[in-house]
Amino acid sequence: MLSYADYLQLLPKTELHCHFTSTMTAELFVALAGKHGVELPTSDPAHLFAYADLREFLVGFELAHDVLRDPEDIEAVALEGVRVGVEAGLRYREYYVNPQYFIARGMSYADVIDPLISGLSAAEAQYGVGFRIVVAVNRAESGAEAIRLVELMAENPRPSVVGLGMDDLTPEGLEAPERFAEAFALARSAGLRLTAHVGETDRSEAHSVRFAMHDLGVDRIDHGYRVLDDPDLVAEARERRLPFCATPVSTTICSDWQLTPDHRIARMIEAGLAVNVSTDDAMFFRTDIGREFREALPALGVDAATARRIAFNGIDAAFCDDDQKARLRSQFTAEFTALDALFQRDALLPED
Ligand SMILES: [Zn+2]
């Protein structure tokens, strides 16, 4: 018997809004902390990931970078993260990585990126999950540091590193996308795709989303929930089919929003925006891409047809090439057909 939850769990999925460090499993986090003598508040995963808000989470997020010191640590996390994801229907993933955290710990840009690529390539060979990498500007650092980061990307080109994003908050606790406009312009002129975390919490504003769309010229938005406060911007985003990479479970922790049909993500879907769904920080929020579909989508009032569209939206929004997108679309279509046949048959069973 295939329930709706099973159907959503098995549905083929992309994941675009996914921070690499957060794809670590709790067990690997504790093991790597032991390997490098990094002291954790507790080794019990049940208590390791309790946060009052976004800022508290960000402290834990930074700590996770302390345990990734050797190339083999990064490769191990890459492989294990895909293994776990594939069990939940993962077929393609994009990773946000913050080289600035690692550079501050004495590693070079290439020390971080190259093992990441080799780990994800091994995972692709083993599990068939394709990938791209988006380098993310850490907003706790300055605009000048962000420019330096884009220069490092240009000095170390890698075919699978295709975009620039921005995450974290400024030292004042703001999104302030305008602070990084110059770095984004430089990235755009270097041919990189652009995305940005904006309009995430109640502390942010629709203005951040507007700035990212109009002034940074992003190709997609991470979170962007505050867009709803600006109806003109909603209409424009709908018209442009601008993708929003939403992360339902994280909003219950970072913003204390309940997953109901009145949630901002549900209203964005209702408004016709091109929403796709990801975990954001799976380990920290104790979620995975299966749970985002299986638990969050029904709570948001999303039906099967909309869930399939959300899965397809992820392909549309991906930064990979058109050939890979075409392959994903045919793979998803075939899997949808097989799953739909099972789901419809089982949905009819009680009436037989
Ligand atoms: Zn994020």
C-alpha cells in the first residue's frame, strides 16, 4: 500500500539549497570532532542541534567547519551525504560552500574545492547523483573580502563550480545584500550564475528580495519568503518564473513558523511562484530531503500534482547545463509515471 507520505518519499528530487557542511551526518560530525580534538557541547546528537533562532544556529554551523581539516574528511562527508540523500529520492544536488570559513582556518581555496569535487564525483559515479557547486559569500565578512573570494574563483576555475551565492548574516545581524553588489557584478561578468539568501525571517524585509532581483540580478532566490509583503514583486517574480529555493523545516526553527496551509511557502506556491524545496541544513535541523517532501508538503496543503511540479521546478532552477536538465526531466517523468500508477492503484484499493 503506497500512502501519500510514501509517494512523496519516493518521488525523484533535486536539492538546490543545500549547504555542504550540513550534509554531514551527526555520527560523522561526532567522529570527525574526535579525530581532530574539537570539543563539542555534547556528543549526543539529540542535544547537539537545539537552537533558539537563526543566529544561534549560525554559531553551530561555523563550528561544523572546524572538523573538516583533511581532504579525506571533505571527501567522506561528500560521499556519505549523497548516500543518505539517495535513499530519499535525491537525483541531483547543488552545494553551497563557504571557502572563507576554511581559509580562515589556514586552508587554501583549492584545499577545500578540490576534495569536494573529488568526493562528489565519486558519489556521482556510485549513486548517479549529479552535482554543481555554488561558492557562497559569508556576510559576516566584508564586501572587499567577497570580491577577493570571486577573484579566487576566477584564479581557480573548476567546471563544476558554476555560481556565487551569499548566506549567513552581517555582524549587525542583517541580510544587507547591497554590501556585496560589487562582488556579484564581478561574478556575473565572469559568467557565474547568481543566487542569494534574502527575505528569510521576520527580521528581514521584501526590500532585500527586491534588491537581489533588480540590483544583483540573481538567477534565483534562496528563501525569499518576505517577497509576499510586496505584491508587485510577487507579480514580477511570477512573470519571470524566478525560482525560489525554499526550505520548509528550517523555517520552523529559524523563524518559529508553523507548517500549515497559511505558511508563507504555501502562499508563495498558491501565488504561482516557481518554488522548489530543499533541506538548507539537514544535519542541524534534523531533516533530510525525504522529510521535506514527506512531512512538510502535506502540512503545507500540497497535493501530488503540485509536489511533482515542485520536483520539476528544481530541475528548471538548477545551474547545470541543458543536456543534464533534459536527462533529469526524462528520468523524473519515467519515475513519476511508475509511482503514479502505484499510487492511483493503491488509492483505489479501499473502494474495491
Ligand atoms: Zn541556506
